[in-house]
Amino acid sequence: MMSAAHKLKEAKLPNIEILGSGRIDERESSFPMAVQLPNGDLLCSFGVGGGPSASGGSDWSRSTDGGESWNVEGTILDITTDPDTTNFLKLTISPDGGTVYAYGQRSYRKVGEAKQRDEPVFCTSADGGHTWSEPSVIPMPSVPLEISHGLLATSSGRLLAPSALFPPGRLGERVLAAVSDDAGKTWPSHSVVFQDPNDELGYLEQKLAEIEPGRLIATCWTATLDGVLDREDSFTLSNDDGSTWSAPMPTGIMGQTMTPIPLGGDRLLVLYNKRYGDQGIMMNLVTFTESKWEVHFEDTMFDGRATRSRDDVDQGQGEWNEFQFGFPTAIKLQDGTYLATHWSRESGHFGIRWTRLRVDF
């Protein structure tokens, strides 16, 4: 009989292994999100032009070999003139794999000038990402917006379109999700995903995921409304398919942009940007309750090769122009591994990096 000590020795400890990494695009691109089609192909969208200032349109690439190599296939939504617009759209996929959604914000502005206004738009593909529909506009309040995630298509067929309200001086005062139960034809309601009851904190770079049918989680980089100074990242939960959300709770992680990837039950793979101390994109294994997170594993997925002290920051928004990497997200692949993507400035220009992960948890 195997002893208890031997069983403990044989048990796998929580671990994330990096299996490979490479580049998808090098054209001053940023803000990628990937999906896997039922046939195994991978698609990744990203903004092209201006790096994280997102001063161009949205292209997509395809991989037919599990992410090892990528080919640019075209433009989902291009910039326009008369009116002058730019955009960056992010991919998600329906539970049945039949529809790919490209969602994000279209900004009315001339390249190199300040934005005049933003609007949420989405395009769809029903042929595996080969062709894309014209953009449809989703109703949102007429204030500056930050859209930092794709549409969440839940197992019930509901679509949630998240967006943070970004009025001057009150960045992220609320994160809303427009709700559609007819495949995006109409958006009759909005739910409040994040809002500080004390009116002191703003919520940035929202990310949403479905833990199990009808149960959702959202995370946000959290900062003060006054001065945009970082606080611990926050999370909320919904038990009714995104109609209502719990009060924001701290994760215990002092990060910035953060993405939760459900692993089943109360387990998460979490990617986040670490901007203070040794900078990089961190990968964590976490368990959660209604009110707290517990980290069981942490390591660096991408080394930012820079160090920054919190004492160097007087106004949080001022440091955004110095960011050299960001927007980490990941999807589970059909073989059980995970494909992460993010943008980074390497060899003097902005581009898209993929990283493949094996998770033991």
C-alpha cells in the first residue's frame, strides 16, 4: 500500500510551464485577442498602427499549426475618412463555434489628434473568419469609453458587451455591460459590472469570463478616481448570467490589466501586468471565494526588462505613455494547453507575442 507520504510526493504541485513563444505581428500592433475554431484553426485580431495608442484599424491573422506560425489574412474594420475614425476590435467566439465576434471601440478622430467621441461596434464572421460583416453599433452612454475585452458569449446564448465610462477626471467610474438575448440584433438593457459605492475608485481594462453556465466573473485594474493611483485589482461575480453583479472586492494582487481564465470549479489561471518592481506579465494559479482570492503559484510569463518604483508615480495616467507591454489574455486550446497573447515593444517597435502554456492545477 502506498504511504501517505509517498502519495504526497507523487502529487503534482500547482505549476505553469511555458512550452513556446513567438511573434504574430510586427506592424506597430497592439491589443490582441485569439479564438480557436472547431476545425482547430486559430484566429488573432489586433489593432495596427500606433502601438498602444491604437491609431489604425483592426486586422486578423490565422494559424493552422497550433500557433507556431501565423499569416495575416486581412482587415476586419479599416480606418475611415469623412468621417475620420480609428478602431481596435477583439475576438471572441460563440459556444457552438459557429460565429466569431470582433468587438471594440470606434473612435471619431483624425490620426494624431484627440478623440472626439467613441462608440462600441462589433462585426461578425460566420465562415471561420474568412469574411466579416459591416460594423453594428451598440448603444452606450455618450461619454468617452474604454473597451478592453471582446463580447462575452455565454452558454445560454446571451451576449454581454462590456465598456468602462471614461469621463474626464473620473476614469472608469462605472463599467457597464450591454445585454443582448437575440444574437446582437437588439441591446435593450445594461448591467453595472463595477461601481464603487464610496465613489472613490475607478475600474479600468475590464475582463469577463464564464466560470460555469450562468455564473460569471469580471476583473478590473483599479485606481483612484482622483489622481489615477493604483490600488489592488478588483473582481465581481454574477450568478444570473450577467444581469446583476456583486460588489467589487479586492483580489489581493497589486497589478494592472488582469485576465481570469476559468479552469473549473473555484480555480483560475490569471495573467496580469506587473508595473512596479521588476516589470513583466505574471501568470498565477488562483482559487477564489465570493470575497477573496488565494494565490497558489506565480511566475513570470514575459520579462519587461525594466524596474519601476511606486514612488516614481505622481499621477497614474501620466505613466501610461511609457508602457512597453500589456493586454495579456489566454484561451484554452483543444489539446488542453493554453494560448496567451499580448502586445510588447521589442527591437524598437510594437507587435504581438504569443505564448503557449501547460497548466497543472
